[in-house]
Amino acid sequence: MPKKGDLQLAPMHRLIKKAGAARVSEGAAIELKKVLEELGVRIAKEALDFTVHAHRKTVKDVDIRIAATKIIR
């Protein structure tokens, strides 16, 4: 489980603004942070399954890419 503060709020504000928002509330940034942390952990766990299946100890970029594709669908 991610520790509190794994992701910072400032990048969440920037991501939402990058999407076109003129202003971003603190609550919106906090909620995006929570969602991205949960999604990140789910993707990482799935990637770890691919890593173990391939008899490796190191999670590689391809594992993350495949896991993200599977989770986001």
C-alpha cells in the first residue's frame, strides 16, 4: 500500500490544469492523487504477476505497459 505522500499535490494541480482547467480546487487535486495512487498500485501488482510468471525478480517497463493496458480497459 502506498505511504501517505507518495504522490505530491502540486503535480496533481498541474495535470488538471494541463487538461484545460482554469482553476483547480484543493479537493480536486487530493481526489486525483487518491485515484492515481490506487490505480498505480493496481498496475504495479499486475506487473509483478507478469514478472513472476516470466521467472524474473525485476519489474520491467514492458510489464508495466502490459499491466496498464489490462487494468485500464
